[in-house]
Amino acid sequence: MKNILVLSLIFTLMSCAALTLDPVADEVRNVQLKQDTNKNVTLFDSMVWYDLNRSHGILFPEGQYVLEAEDDDYYYFKAPESLEFRTFQGRQTTDSRMEQGGLFLGKSTLRLVPAGAYISTTNDSKTLVWKLGGDFMSMQGEKWEKSY
């Protein structure tokens, strides 16, 4: 019986790991402003991410992202330049906009959504707009680094 439970748990975890979620999000989070010069994230080059259908994309500019806020779950790092959002139909860009925001990183590595993009709505709230998962996290050290 114990072996069956262990096998069921392993199968469930493997299924979750193979599950691909839509990265587009719209979640407003209340934050506290925070400054800590010892906490930053650096992207060695610009990064572009697409949704499953390649109908939406986001560009994170290269450079140093500085800590600007936190909540119970995430740190919020302000991008050195605006984030670029694009909407596509086929191979044509149908919409493009620039937004002030940055990269959020989970305080715990065991989060379903460990990282992503946010836009700054007000000083005390951030809107999570793009989810990044294990593929982004696995690039740490090669494509990006954090200072803490």
C-alpha cells in the first residue's frame, strides 16, 4: 500500500512538471517599498518570451534590475528600461507597447510561479503580467544572476 502511495505521488509530481501553463497573467499585488543595494538581478542580454500560441510576447531589457519593493512572496526588481509587450497575429505585430515595470522573483524556490514580469501600477501595488517558470530559473548563472 505504501509503495502505491509513493508511486502515485511521483506520477502526480511528474505530471505537474510536464504541465505548461499560459504565461500571461493579470494579478494585482500589494507591496511595500524596499531599497537594498545588496539585492539586484542582472540580465546579461535581453530576453524575449512568448506565450504558447506565440500570439503575445515580452522583452526584458538587459542590464541591472534593482530592488524596489517586496511582499510576503516576491521581491520586485525594477528594470533598467521599460518592458516591451507585443501582440502577434501570424507573423505580423498587431500591437506594441512599453510599460514601466520589471522582474519579480519568489522568496522561496518552491513556488509554482517562481518568477515573472510586473508592471508598476502605483507605489504600493504591482500587477503581475507574465509568469516565468523552471525554464527561466534554469538559466541562472548563464543568462542572468542575482546578487543575494
